[in-house]
Amino acid sequence: MQWTGLLEVATQGRGFHPLAADLRRMVSDSGITTGLLHVFLRHTSASLAITENADPDVLRDLETV
């Protein structure tokens, strides 16, 4: 089984934008319970950072770099 969805995120420029809740909702809406999630970022200057979000210092460090 395969499912494709589109998530558009409006931003105000540079910064971090949490996607976990949106991605969880999309996976739930797909009806698929087991598999692999591929995330494709269309913007050339976008990056995907997967972190545990346990320490606020990590986000600050990433924003500083």
C-alpha cells in the first residue's frame, strides 16, 4: 500500500518549524499502520533536523550555527 500527501508550511523566513504533529496527523489519515515515511523538502535552502527535543540548548545551538 502507498499513500502520498502534501504538507505546505507558510513561514516568516528563517527559523525552525515543528512538523511532528502535522506528520503524525498525515500518517494517521493515511490509514497505514506499518511502513516507512519519506519526507521530501522542495525548497533548496530547507533542512530537516530530527531531534528528541529534550534539551532547549540543542535548538539554541542549531539556531546559532
